[in-house]
Amino acid sequence: MVLWRRWEKINIKKIRRIMKKYKMLWKIRRKNPYRTIMKKWEKDRISENILNRNFREGRPYEKVWTDITYLFYKWWRCYLSISKDMVTWEILSYKLSRTIWMDLWIDVAKDTIKKCSKWVLIHSDQWVHYTNPMYRNILKEWWAIQSMSRKWVCIDNAPTETWFWHMKDEIEIENLIKYEEVEKEVIKYINYYNNKRPQRDKQKMTPVEYRSHLLSN
């Protein structure tokens, strides 16, 4: 291209013949095979964004968000995994753990599916927890549909992130020393949120009341 811009059109084959004649070599940056394999591996593990931010429509137990966050207390931290009903905003299942192992989100998924209807849609982000083959196989075996947010688009899972922010603002665990104390506060807050905290968008009912209201109609 540089030769063509400066002088005249030169065929690429001619350039190759000249380079071969004068033993001129050029460096070729070859494709990294491992990167190609990783991209294909990630593509096979990422589910379609079936939810597509359709948060409002449906009935209880049909669509669920799931996510994981961390909680800091004194000099340590723990991890909280939850599932949240999209229609009623009820926290259906949760698990707190000192470590971030597979059972943290798999147990929540199993408990959620037991409470929900068949073919429940479970929406998450693209973290490695939810792209893990073991997790994906469990959803298939239990007849659940997996949906994932788009990459780097946190708004696709915004209601769950918002709930985490509210919880962290409203509970006071920074000065707690024991893990059991943190667990007690988390359980207390979730029970309060589900049963005693009315939601303006849910006809000023609590999530549990709104679920009962919808199922009775």
C-alpha cells in the first residue's frame, strides 16, 4: 500500500518475487491458538439473553434473577448468593458462605427451581460461576432455562445489583467480628425485606403479600 501511494500500482506477487530474490524476510504475527480456543470455549458457554430486560411481564415463579456479591466485616469478607423473583421481587433463595465454592450458587439454583414452576427462566451475568459446565448441566437436568446478560452491560441485571446496594447500605456489619453475627444480620434483613417492607411498585404490598395477591387472581 505504501508503494502504491508513493509510486505506482505494484502487484503483491511481484513484491514477493523481489523479496524472495534478495532474501528479504518479513515478520508475521501468527494467531495465538490458545486465544482462539479460549474464545470458542467462552462462546459455547455463554447463553442467549432471553430475558432481554423484560422485567415486568409474567407471573410469580416464572422468571428469576440470580447473582453473587461480597460482604466485608471487620478484617474478613464473605459471599452472598441470592435468587430474586422478577415479578414480586421476593428473595426466593439465598446462601452465605466464607468461601466462594461451587455449592454457593448451585445450592441456590437447586432451591430456587424446587420452589418455582417447570421451565423457570434463571437470568444471570456472564461470570465464571454461571458459565461453569456443572452449573449449566444442573439447570438442564432440572428443566430450567438459562439466560445471561450481555457482556459489560450491567443494566441487564440491574434490579439484583440495586438490591445488593440497598442491603449493604441498610445493614451494619462493618464492625462485626464473627461470621455468625453477619449471617444473623443477613437473614434478619432478608426476612424483613420479604415480609415487612412494602414496595411502591407492588401496590404498596410486601413481596410475599404481592405474590399471594397475584397467585390468588
